[in-house]
Amino acid sequence: MTALVLTLLTSGSAVVLPAVGAAPAAAAAKQYSAPLSVAIGDLVGASEVRTGYSRTLFKHWTDADGDGCSTRNEVLIAEADDPVTVGSGCSLTGGRWFSYYDGVSWTDPSDVDIDHMVPLAEAWDSGASGWSSTTREAFANDLDDYRSLVGVTDNVNQSKSDQDPADWLPAQRVCRYVREWVAVKHRWRLSVDAAERSALSSVASGCSDTTITVTLAR
């Protein structure tokens, strides 16, 4: 039997949930969808708490599918503008990568960092401190939403570090950056603090009010 779907409308946003009684195998994944301005307002507000954070609490660059390629290389393969040849041990040759943060292309993968759109420390501050180690690992290796991980110029990624949009924005394509930041925050149900929300709203006021749609990861 086809599962019924209940749609909840809140402040112009839609959250789609499987109906009560739907068989787990048939239940659709929960989704969130709303215009950017609404999506920013819908993010849960909370103060950030860094206490207890360590990068080692987020196991990352794993090989979840066992094909010999780490998450880092999976992103490089997926984002290459020119074809990549995958050799023994997932060595990569060929390929060209465009860093939208600064508008520069690279042909050497060592010049490209894979940025966690929402940095691991920021995620910790915004709710991940209460997650299980399994959920933190899933966040750190999220290949199911292209916005979660992005290849960018290494020193640009290093300049971003663990800062949120109140303290750091890319030199180019800030509207895309804010849309993707908001999408990842919703996907993982992470909170924002007041300064972060203000910065997101300020940038978004100069962007098209594009609809943000995500499949919720938790």
C-alpha cells in the first residue's frame, strides 16, 4: 500500500513526514524545503558551546563503501571538471578542480582541500556535541548531499578554519555559500547563534530567494 504523506507548513516552509503506520521500507526520507529567507529564520537559535571539542571526535576521510577511495578522494572524483583516472590505491591522475570560493582552478589534487561546509568545530558548537560517534562520523563523511563537502583552494580553506559566516565569507559567490551553509545546517539540524543568523540574513538580503531543499540526515 502506498504510504500517505503528511505535509506540515510552517512560516512558508514544508517538512514532509511519512504517515503513521507506514512500513519502514516504504517510508520516504524526511525533507525540508523553504525559500532561503524563511530557511534562515527556521534554523533553531542557540548559543555556541565549544567545551569538550576535539577534531578526533569526528572520524573522517573513511572509506564507507570499501572501494579503496577515502571520502576525500570520492569528493575529488565527483567534483573534477576534467576526467580523473583512478589508479592503484585510489591514486588520482588527470583532473581539474574549480574552487568557487576564490575562482581558481587546480590540476594537482594536493592543492585542493576538501572543506566541511559547516566546520567540524562549528558543528560541535551547534549541537553535534550531543551526537553519537557514529552520527559524527556520518556528518564528517557526508557524500549524500553535495553541499556538505566541497573542494577548494587549500590556503583559502585554511583561512576559513572553523569560522562561521559571521566571521568569514569567501571572496566570490557568497550567495551560493550562504545557501549551502543553510542547507547543511538544516540537513543535520544544527543551530545558529545570533551573530551567525544576522550575517546569513544580511548576505541573503542581496541574493535571490532561492528555495532550499534538503533530505534530513537525522
